[in-house]
Amino acid sequence: MKVFFHFALVLIWILTNKTLCSAAEKKSVGEKLFSNAPADSKQLKYHFNNRGDTVLIEFPDENMKKQFEYYSNKKIRSEIILYNQKKTKESIFSSAGKILKEINFNSDIETNYFYHPNGIIKRIELISLSNKQLHGTTTDYFIDGTLKKAEDYSAGKINGKKIEYFRNGLVKFSGEFVDDNPVAELTMYYPGSEKKIMSKIYYENNKVMSSANFSINGELKYFIVNGAGEFYEYGIDNNDSQIYLKSRTNYSGGLKNGIRRNCGNIHLCRWSETGYCVRVLSIRKNKNNITIPE
């Protein structure tokens, strides 16, 4: 009889604890309270979705919340931090868990950080919250973290300096702009270990008044004087090792006029007196593979 009585007590204890555990499990879906602080401190509150992912953490002592969104593989897609119900930071991740973008918010500026696949910052840009346009200095970086380009913006346009760099840190291009239009002097440099000028262009009232192309030895090759002549535009490959001719453009009165030979795509354009392309010319090649306008 005693054995039966003890067995009954054990069975009742098991069933009671199972019911309590089931109730506790059900209660934990939706929200949970955790605290590592003293007993009189406010507790953290965790909210879950129906998969068990944490979608919201509340920090009552700090008036702060963290919100989360997830990919189907349960990796975090985004994390948003709010103070006093205002968004202060947002982080966006790839489905593999790598950071893609961070956005920091303050009273009047939104700062965006973009990342290379290796986690190094790729670009930093400032956005004015009043008009949602670029404002301030925007910087771009190579995959190793060295500075690639810096541009000064206001009202969404380049207003101020624009500087590009080679991978070795030397200047590749520099110039001043107003409302995206070049002013004063633009300078482009040859790649290499020394700072050697490839070309200079001088602007006045949005017109090219003079320019000069130089050989790598500093010899003057092509030029524009008093707004008339031909300008050779060169490009440099992504490895900073190969120089190639991008285009040749005729100028008259400081504006593009005549034929522009876009050497990369073999595109010829007839320019109007105001500098607009008004007619694309058909092209052919002679026996020496030289492009000739028809």
C-alpha cells in the first residue's frame, strides 16, 4: 500500500511539473523579462516572433529599443536602435551576416556608411534631412581602406573640391566645382611613384579657355588656346597601370564644336555651338584599322 501511495505522489508531481513547464513555454513566446541588475531595477523585455527570433528588445532604464528583421535563414537583415521613440541608428546585413550599410541619424544630418565585402568601409556620405540630398564631404575608399575620392557637396551637387587618388595615395585628379560645373583649374596626373601632370584645363564662365596635355616627361603635346583647339582626354585602368585615350574633342569659343572621337566605344559626335551633341556620325575603318567619319 505504501509503495502504491508513493508511486501516486510521484505521478502527481510529474504531471504537475509538466503542466507548469508547458505553461511557462507558452508564456515565453511573445515576450520575456530578463534582468542582471538589482531587484528594484527595471527589467529588459524581449519580444519574439512565432519562429522564436528576437524582434524587439526594450531597455526601460535608457528609454531605448532595438528592433530586428530576419532573412529566411534566420540571419539578421536589419537592426534599428531607437532612443525616446526616435531612430538613431540602422544597420543592414547580407544574408550571410556581413555588414552592408550603417545609417546614423542626428538632428539634421544622416550619415551613411557603405562596406566592401571584406568589411572595410567603401563609402561615407552625408545626407541633409531637410532636403534628403548630399551635403558635406563624401568619401570613397579602395577595398584595402585607402582613400579613393573626396567630394564636397551642398544641395546634392558638387560645390567645392573634388580629389581622386591612386592606390598608392598620390593624387590622380583635382579640381574645383560649383553646382557640378568645373571652375578655375582641373588637373589630372600620371600614375606612378612621382607626381607628374598629365593634363590641365582652365575654365571661365563654364567655358574651356585653355588646356594642355603633357607627355610623362613633361613635354607639351596638345593644347587649347583662347577657347580653340583640340583636347585629348585620357583614362587610367582600375589597376593604375595602363593609360588609354578616351576621347579627342574639338573646341571653339570655349565650347565643344566639331567632331568628338570617343575612342573607347568608337563613337563620333557632331557638336553644336552650345556644346550639345546634335548628330551621331556613322563610322568606318580603313585598312589600317583607323576609324574615319563618313
